[in-house]
Amino acid sequence: MERSREFELEGHIIDSGILTQIFDKIMDMGGDFETTQFDIGKRKTDPSYARIAVTAPDKASLDAIMSELHRLGARLLEVEDARLEAAEADRVVPKGFYSTTNHPTYVKCAGAWTPVERIEMDCLIVVDREERSAVCTPMSKLKTGDYVVMGEEGVRVVPPERPRKVSTFEFMHGTVSSERPSETIIAQIAREMIALKKRGGKIGVVGGPAIVHTGAAPALAEIIRNGYVDALFAGNALATHDIEYNIFGTSLGMNLDTATLVTAGHKHHIYAISEVIRAGSIRDAVDAGIIGCGIMYECVKNDVPFVLAGSIRDDGPLPDVITDVMEAQDVMREYLRDLDMVIMIGTLLHSVAIGNCLPSYVKTICVDINPASVTKLMDRGTHQAIGVVSDVGAFLPLLAKHLRDQDWKNGSGDFTG
């Protein structure tokens, strides 16, 4: 027996390709549709509106189609309050729970639409009935008795749209390609960073050890010193090799100025870790004069928080490294909450980890020499990411230069080199 439901879409649904995706999804899943109303925005800033009836052979097919359309922003016309069910034990999810996207989300409670706080992908929505609040909650934080949203009824999602006014980020969006004009793109990123900081926005950097290995560490240190970084996310390796370079002039035992291996240089990173452990922490090592420059030095001197998450292959690790991965997740979320832009540089695993915790409205740039790394990040749900295929050793010095030059040209006294 055929089943049918009607939903609506609103926004820049044509320019964003959302309408086409909706139609394709319905047909690919064996359904049919009828557009009962379609109002196209006449001016660049005008949204469009569509009302569409979906028909499927049976209820199970219709439910499957509507589940997919929900994540593209489809809104059912007649919606009851979200259904809630209490968790029976800590970290035990009720069967049929709603799994979040990383898009802005609303839940209908007591007849009103409530925004879901701290949204990120692959979590639950926990509702406080008394406060009428809804919070995106990782499974690890679910407590016995928490009221969890069940199914998609009473939940609305607002996916990102591409407005008709094209900005830097819309220009760059699309397939990953090594044939884009890198210097032009880097100049655009610098302009966006300057404009964002002038508006009081915040920028995070996710970095891998390639930053040090390619000789780009001084450029990132300059960018931090000049006030463009509000939080640094990395692992033991970036911090260790940055400290090794600033104590011994080597990275993995190689002299970065001459590109030659140093005798017994393979032990330098162990010595570097040991010196920091002896001092007590990275901050203590900076205060003691053991670390006199570099990325970690600038973070300490400019009060830029850093989160170093450990991995199973770490040497040492440095005393600041958080070796409990769930604790590291919590600390990362703390500093990610207020960021407006995140730049991911030369680290696939940390980029995916951070990407999984980011709302889709945070401007996200992934820089890697390997196009597959950028593609993998997008495949794992961070669809808002912009891919820049570039050698880290070329990207960061150029970015530092454009930030320096554009700041000087704009006469800004806020971020001087």
C-alpha cells in the first residue's frame, strides 16, 4: 500500500544544489514526488521555497526516504513534539535514538522549536524537560535517566547553503584539485583571517609534525605571535619536534638548514622530551629558558591554549600530552566551542578528529600535499572543509607573508609583524 508525506524546503535551495539532491535521493530510493508549491527567490538575497509530496510503496520505504531527506533540511509540515526516552544506564543509548549531524539543529519541545547546543556529528540529543533545553551529547557523557530524543519526528536540521553572493570560501569550494592557483588562494585565506579577527572572531590551527620537518615552523610561530591563532591542536610529535628544532636545530635528527643528518641526531627528540620532563612542563621549560623560540614558545608567551592529544606510538610523551583519549576529546571540545575558523595543516588523523567535533558552520580549511587526505576528511562528514593541495613548507611561509603584507597595506595596528 502506497504511503505519502509532504515536506517543505526553504533557503538558497537551488544555488546550493539541495533541491537536486532531494529529487535524486527520492528517485534513487524507489520513491516518487510531486512539487505542490515552488516559489523562486527573485533577488540575490531572496530565499526560495518548495513544498513537495513524497510517495513510496510502503511505510518502511517512506520512512527510509524521509530519514535521508531530513539530513538535507527537509521539514515535515505537521510535526509533533520530539519523542523522548530515558537512558536505562550510563552510556547505554535507547534503541531508535536520533543520531546528530553537524548542522544547526532544532528540537520541538512543548510546542516550541529549541536550538540544540554544542552541535557535532554522531551524538545524541539530551533534553532537559524543566529547562526546555536541548544539548548535543556524546555517547560517553550519557547518564542514567537522561531524556534522549528518539527518531527524527520533532527534529529540524539546517544544512549549509551556498548564497548567491559568492565569497572567498564559496569560490574555493568544490572538488579537491592540485591545479588551483595556490598563492591566490592563500592570499584570500589571509584576507579572510584578517577580516575575521577584526570582527572579534577566533581561529584554531590543527598541526602535524610536517610543519617542522618542512621548515615551516618559524612561519607558524610568527602567525601565532601576531595574534592570528586562538587555539592550537596537535599531538606529541609537533610539539616534540618543534622543541627539538629550537634546542638542537634538527628535526628527526636532520639539520633543517643544511638538510643533512647529524651524528647521533636520532636521539635529539628524546633529549628534548627529557629536558621538558625535567623542567616540569612546556611552560616551565619556556620560563627556564630551555625553549627560547618556536611554535610552543609563542603559544606560552602569547597565552594561546594548546591541546596535545596522545597516540599509541608516542615517545615520552611530553608532560603536557593528554594520553587519555576521552579526556583529550573533552578538552578539545572546550576550545573548539567558540572558534569561527579552523585551519588543518599536514595531519590527517588529528584533522578527522577535530572535524568530527566541529559544527558545519565553522569555516574549515584542510592543507595537505596529498589530495586523498583532504578527500578522506570530507568523506568522514566534514563536508564544509575546503581543500588546499599544497606543500606545508610552501603554504605557511606564504600565509605569514600575506598576513604581514595585507596587514601593513590595510594600516591595521592590531596585528603587526
